Amino acid sequence: MEVRPAGRFLRSGKVKDIYENDDDQLVFHFTDRVSAFDVILPTTVPRKGELLCRLGAHFFETLGIPNHMVRTEGADRMVVRKMDMVKVECVVRGYLYGSLMERVARGEVDLPVEKKVLASRLPQPYFDPTTKSDVKDEPITEEEIVAQGRMTREELQEVKRRSFLVYATVGQKASKAGFILADLKLEFGRDRDGDILLGDSIGPDEFRLWPAKSYSPGRSQESYDKQPIRDWLASQGYKAELDAARKSGRPAPVAPSLPGWLVEETARRYAAVYETFSGKKF
């Protein structure tokens, strides 16, 4: 039987359940749920929550960026400071891939690249923020962020600086271990004093990680994250069905269950990521 964290249940996110510990603290319960394309899938990955909790704690403890973590409890729970979350997901991309490639192909984003080749390295990391939504995150410009009051211009510049710093630091660690950090999603919030802190978590649910030895521009890359799940769903026609439903305003269709081999491979790759960055066996 699952042991629930102490405290008052507040809400469930895509992969975390959140509880109120006291007036100033929350408890994040990292579950084994999996999401893709902003949809919670019907299949879980064993021990995924434990791994993401431990890896997130490792990054919070070692990055040197002010963050919300207080401590971990048990295998898959993290006590954090309560924050007013900034309604922006801060994405840093180093390569032309995923939704950025799709938007470049449609002419929605103009990047200073000579050739628009899938998985090609960008001249410099690109800040690509999105809205934060329980339905579907959408691109948002820096001007819109300020105009809509999501952050002041000064806060935005500081958040950008920290986002680039985290991307560079994690990317350097990945490179030393034979991986490429393609992109990274971060979240920030304001504590009770109004200070901006790094929040949420950092792990394979928040970044794309490619083995350097198999990297080759012009094609889809082998990924040590949840990209294989996205690719499988796309191969089953689910992504096209989901996009059509969203475009027409219909509810998202129920996602198919993941095959056993894909669940096992995802668990193996997530464990490899944890061991790569932490230096510890999982």
C-alpha cells in the first residue's frame, strides 16, 4: 500500500502530488506517473518518482543557485519552501529540436542559423519561454511576459541569467560523462520575502540528454529522457490525434498504454542519468 506524505493534500500535477506541510512548507511527492505532450499517460514507470526526487535533490544541493528545497523525506518526497510560482516555464535550448524545430519550420521563429537542420547545434543557447499550463504550454515572448505582469523586466533578466547558468553547468557535467544536454526546462518562484528561487525539479522529465557518441544532425537523436516515449506515441498516431483534437477544441484523447519493453527501457535510461550526474548507483 502506498504511504502518503503527512499534511493536507492540495493538488496533483502531471507527475507530482503536492501536500501542505505547514504555513511555510510544502511536500512534493514524486510519483511514478509519466506525462508526454502535456498528457498524463495510463502507464507508470517503476521507481521513477524515487529517482527524480533523488536527482532533483542532487542538483539543488550542488548547483549553487538559490532554490526552494529544505530536505528530502523517505525515498520519493521533498520538503520545499512555499512559493508564489512564476507563471513561466524557462526553457533553454542548445539545439534545433522538438517544438522549436517545428516552429522554425513553420516560420514562426527566426533563428540565426545557416541551415535549418534537425538536431543541429545553435550558435548560442536560446531562451525559449512558455506559459505554464495544466493543459498545454504555449510559447510566450519576453515582451509578453513583462506586459502581462508575469515578471518585471529586472526579474526576467535575472531569471534568464540563472537559466543560462544552470544550462551551462549541467551541460558541462553531461559533456564530461559523454552526453549532450540538448535543452532544459526550469521553473522559478517568489518566496515570502519576494526573492526569486529555483523551484520544481531538474531531471529527465525536464531535459533532453543525448549520448555524444551517437549524435548526428539531420535525424532524431537517441535520448536518455522521455523522448523515446514521445517517439513511440507519435509512431502510434497519438500525437497527430492529440494535435487535431486540440486544434478543434475537443478533449484530449485517451493515450494508449505503453508496452512493457518501453517501460523497462525508460527505467533503465532514467537510472543511467541519475548515476551519470550523482556518481551513485541507483
